[in-house]
Amino acid sequence: MGNHKDTIAAIATPVGQGGISVIRISGTDAMSIISKIFRKNDSNHILKSHHIYYGKIVNERKIIDDVLVSVFLKPKSYTGEDVVEISCHGGMFVTQKVLQQVLNNGARHAKRGEFTQRAFMNGKMDLTEAEAVVDLINAKTAHTLESAINQLEGRLYISIKKILQKLIEIRSNVELDIDFSDQELGEETDDERRKALVEIKTQIESLISTGNQGIILNEGYRVAIAGPANAGKSSVFNRIIENERSIVTDIAGTTRDYIEEDIALEGYLVKIYDTAGLRESKDTIEKYGMNKTLEIISNAHLILWIEDSTVSRETFPELMRKMNIIRVKNKVDLLNNPSMITDGIPVSAKTGEGIQELKNLIVNNISIEEYDLSKGLISNSRQLAAVEKSNVAIKNAIQALDDSRGLEFLAFDLREASEHLEEVIGKVTSEEIINSIFDRFCVGK
Ligand SMILES: Nc1nc2c(ncn2[C@@H]2O[C@H](COP(=O)(O)OP(=O)(O)OP(=O)(O)O)[C@@H](O)[C@H]2O)c(=O)[nH]1
Ligand SMILES: [Mg+2]
């Protein structure tokens, strides 16, 4: 997780030419590094926090660039450490030279997300807020952005904290009873504990119910295009994404590996998959592709089942009976009487007919309910998994009370329940999970 005593630096703006570039430095040596390489335009050498200074970055006597230097002394900075930001002219060459000067004078090049990771380590934000930073940067649609901003405000953190507080109260009361079992401390009766736990369970379950929606907003609504070979799946896929991304031929078995594209539909992020046609095949690669198809189908929120309307009715694979399916009849341009179609949505990937209706249907299926933003929304699978584990532990705790299993069992379940909630906000999260979260960032953030 890096050594937090060292000082890190990176270019914080996108790579390429621009009006300005920002080089960010954070750590104990940030101020001494800047004093070595920066010459202010007046004779006063003092750099105060939350001030911006105009001057030059120099290499011994040579001027590298005219810059603005912003100073944020700890703890009032993004990372909670001393932070200096150098705004220099935006050419690649000059930016690299300024960065090199910073690195030559004692900073180390920052890793992906390392600034935000330090902010997390220094208690500037919890894990849900750190995740919101990366979601915000990566947001491709209006709804994703809205959900990230809401999370950045710490709403989910506050909700979880409140539940945790109650849980810890009950827990410490139970543990007190265990420690002093010979003395009748009995502040809380089993009935009171049960009631409090049921209330916590309700709150956790309401959070979980936001999870599926939050994940759709953030990670995308997954739509799998599937169906028999040669029905025109790739052609429909290309029409929907408005790009000739997938290979189309008249040979059945053209698509072997799945193809994934992100599109925005009415502000929603939709992940759309073109998959291999389902048919009997002895070809090893094609069989492998079909297994992948089945995996994608089972993970999809919605399936577009594409059939060739000129071919007699096909049957669905067993797997899909319970799934959310839109049946699509493709190639209607080849029919004499397309209005005869009653068992699916008539489309033609060739002419584009019916494609807009299909897109509207996808959006209608997303069915995100109005959610209460003030409570915060679970927004990724990691958070959902941890909250679900906590819920299981709470249920076990209630069961332990009902079965009069003894306070030790109850204490054990309560500890597990709070640990899983703490995992969501990053209090007891493993180093591996933390590293994988910050790996999603870009360098310089
Ligand atoms: N007339 C007509 N032909 C179509 C239409 N859609 C696809 N085709 C043709 O049907 C053939 C198969 O199209 P693909 O899109 O490759 O079909 P697929 O379902 O992806 O096929 P596999 O990947 O092999 O399973 C190609 O020759 C397409 O040009 C359509 O709407 N009308
Ligand atoms: Mg195909």
C-alpha cells in the first residue's frame, strides 16, 4: 500500500496538449521540494496555505516554465498531507520537464489512485466516497453521474454509520452481560434486543433493495443479444450501437466470442452484448463461445432473443424460461406481410425498421424506481455483497435469540454483522480489496 512517509507526484491532468497541465505533489517533502525548484516573482520566499503564487520552475539557473503554484498545507488538503499543485503550460514536453524536476528533487512517481488512497488512509474520506470519486471520473451517463455525486456527499456512509452505531450499542450491552454474567446487569431484555435487531434488519434490507438499482446506474444495465445462429444478432447489435462493430456474414457461426459495448439510452448506461448463436456444433471454439453465451445470458438483466422471422418458430433454451426476455423477429424486410407477426417485435436490421421501438423497450425495462437520494444508494457489487453478508449475520443473531442459544452466540453474530458493515465504509477492509479499488483510478487522482 505504499509508504506514506514518502512524497508522491504525478501529472493530474489528461495526457496530451492543453491550455494548462497540473502537476500534483503530496507528502512531507512537498514544501521543501517546491522551495528548491520554484522562484517567486517577488523577493518574499514564504508560501502560505490556500494561496496561489506566480513564478518560475527552474533547473539550477535555467527557467523551465512560468507557472502558478497552489499550496494546501495539511490537514486541509485533498490527501490530508501537504499538497502543492503546479499549473504549467500544457505542452507534453514542458509538463514532463516540470514533473522530472519534481521527481529529481525527492518525490516518487505516484501510482494509480494513490492521492485518493492517501485521502482515504488519512481519514479524509471513507471507502464509499473514494469509490464515488472514480465513478464520477468514469461516469458516461447523466444517471451515473448523479449517483456518484450523491455518494461523494457521503450519504451511504452516513446511513451505514447510523446502523453501525445501533449495532455496536447492542453488542457492547451483550458483551457486558457476558463479562458480568454473575451480576444481574440486564439493562436490555431479550425482547428489547430482538426488537432492535429486527429494526436494523429492516434498515439493512431497504439498503439492499437500493443496491440492485444503484448497481444498474453505476455498472450498467446488462442486455444480452442471443438467439439461433444466423438470425441476424450481430446485425441488430450493430444497428443498436450505431456502429459496424460486430462481424456480419451469411455463414452461421460467425460470432464466436462475445462482444461488449457501452451505450447511453436516455441517460442510462446500457452494456450490450452480442453473443455466439446457439446451435449444435462440434467445433471446439464455437462450443466454447456458446458456453460463454450461456454465462452472459444468465448474468443479463434483459435478453433480446433474436429470431429470423422467415424461419419457423424456435424454442428457447431451458435456462431462459424465467428470465426477462424481449422476443425479436428480425429480417421482416423479407416478408410479404410483416403485420402477420404477433409473437415478437418485428424489426429489420437491414432497413433499420423497428430498432427505435426496440431501444424504447429496453429503457422501459430498466424500471428504476424513484429512490430516496438522502439515504444514499449502494452503488457497486462490492458494497452490496458486504451488506448482504451483514444481513445474514443479523438474521442469525435474531435466530440465536429465538433459540435461546446463549449470549456468546449472539455476540459472535453481532460482531460479524458489524464487521461486514465496516467493510463497506473501509474500516476493516482487506488490503487486497483496497488495492483493487484504487487500481481503477487514473494516475494523478
Ligand atoms: N434481409 C435481411 N438480412 C439480414 C437482416 N439481418 C441480418 N441479415 C443477414 O443475415 C445474415 C446473418 O447475419 P448476422 O448478423 O451475422 O447473424 P448472427 O445471428 O449474428 O449470426 P451468428 O453470429 O453466425 O450466429 C447476414 O447475411 C446478414 O446480412 C435483415 O434484417 N434483413
Ligand atoms: Mg453474429
